[in-house]
Amino acid sequence: MPDVFQPDTSFADGKILKSITDGVGVITFNNPDKRNAMSLEMWEGFGRALTELRDDDAVRVVILRGAGGKAFVSGADISQFEKTRHNAAASEEYAKRSAAERALLADYPKPTIACIQGFCLGGGMQVAMLADIRIASHDSQFGIPAAKLGIAYGFDGLRNLVSLVGPSWARLLMYTGMRIDAVEALRIGLVERVIPEGELWGETMAIAVAISENAPLAIKAAKITIAQVLKDESRRDMDAVRTIGTACMDSEDFREGRQAFMEKRKPQFRGR
Ligand code: COA
């Protein structure tokens, strides 16, 4: 994974970096001295980077990664806890301050990929699980050590964990606070692919570029529909599914897609 990344913009005193290459937006958690532990300022910066990439029409997919080669994100910055998360009331306030950013990622309109090398723990798992796809290196490790710290992990994080790995693995991980390696993470469905360290970035970019070359509305339709599949039936927004389905099937891109197939050429999609 390239460590020195040319960021277009940085936030949170350089601890969140944002760059764009070939239609692929990249956000780097850049606090390697603390294994990319997330401070509240980093959450805010992360939200700003997500918003800018969301609003940039040139960006079709976003990769999240950690700097330094040792961690994706090692969780919330525990050094802030004594001041900002020392009891239930402070904890609620703390959660509120990062809630908007988590919601932004949960409802992100573009595909997101977590590119994970090294430790992915606690709040880092929350970020990774909110991404659409997780690609990890062989040397990555995963865990939610909430029980080792005495923290109640929130509903949304656990819902995502249960939906990925099932309730029994969720219980094993939560009760023990154990760390698992990439092979186990792959086996239980926590990550989609495991790649040797030296190839992680190239493979992740290849997936991102493949996504960025496909029809944006078709991807949006898949993203919206899968999100509704995951909701309780009573809370599903089937109008959203129909609306994006209609937009997709009436789109210039669908015409381009079928013409390009017939003419044996690569389609040029424009997202409309
Ligand atoms: N918050 C604050 N600081 C953290 C941190 C976190 N979540 N994770 C790591 N750090 C800091 C360490 O305190 C250490 O700081 P120091 O150099 O000033 O002593 C530095 O990052 C390097 O960590 P270290 O433990 O020496 O590195 P390691 O490679 O041996 O282990 C971890 C890395 C991530 C396994 C280990 O630091 C750890 O368990 N961190 C806590 C993870 C956690 O509980 N996350 C959930 C929070 S809700």
C-alpha cells in the first residue's frame, strides 16, 4: 500500500487525508503513531472528507484506508475517554458527536470499500462494517475489545456485526474481546477477500476502478435495493427501490450499455 499518498485536502490537522485518482476517492486515517485511533476531531474531518467526495461528480467510488501499514483504525482514541466518555451521559454526548458521520457513511450514495491492513478494532470495525465491501491483507487482525474496556458497543455496530457474521460469532467476539486473523475473518464473512500485503492496494484499486467504469445508476440501484433488503419489512422504502429502478431502466446509460454490447466495444457510462 503506498504510504506517502498525495492528498488533495487534509482535515483534523492532517490526520484525515482525502485524494482523488481516476474517479476513485480515497480517505486515509492518518494517525499512525496511535495506530490510527479515531479522535472526535478525526470523526469530524472524516465526515467532511466524505461529504466532499459525495458531492464531487467525478468520484464514483470511495476507498477508506489507514496510514502506516500497521492499522486500519485501532478504535476510538482511548486517551480522550477520561474527559469525553467517562460515564453514561458523557458517552451519549460522545456518541452524538460522531453519529452524523456514521450516518453519512451508512447512507452513503456511492459505493465504499474498506481497505484493511493491520489492526481493525472497536470503532475501526464499526467504520469497516459500514463500508459496502471489506478487502483485507493477510496480516490484518479484527476485534471488538469493548468488554476488555467496559464499554457497551452500540446497537448499529452490533446490528452490522450480526448481519455479517451471525449472532453466535458476534457473541463470541463480544464476550471474549478476542482478536481474529484475516483467514478467520474471511471464513466467517467479516471480510470479502484476503490479499497478500504487497498486493492489497493494487487489488483494492482494481476493484474500485472496475466499479467506477460500470454504470453508476445500476450500482446505485443495487446499493439502495440491498439496503432495503436488510431492513425490517415494515421499515422498507419500496418507493425508493422503484424510483431508482425506473431511473436506471430509462437512463441513457442503459441505452449505451446495450449498444456497446452489440457493437462489441467498451461502454462509456455517464451516470444518467
Ligand atoms: N487509543 C489511543 N491510543 C492508542 C490506541 C487507541 N485505541 N491504540 C493504540 N494506541 C497508541 C498506544 O497507546 C501507543 O501509544 P504510545 O506509543 O504513546 O505508548 C501507540 O498507539 C502504539 O500502540 P502499541 O500498543 O504500542 O502498539 P502495538 O502494535 O503493540 O499494539 C494495538 C497495537 C492496536 C493492538 C494496541 O495498541 C491496542 O490494543 N490498542 C487499543 C485497541 C482498543 O482497545 N480499541 C478499542 C477502543 S474502543
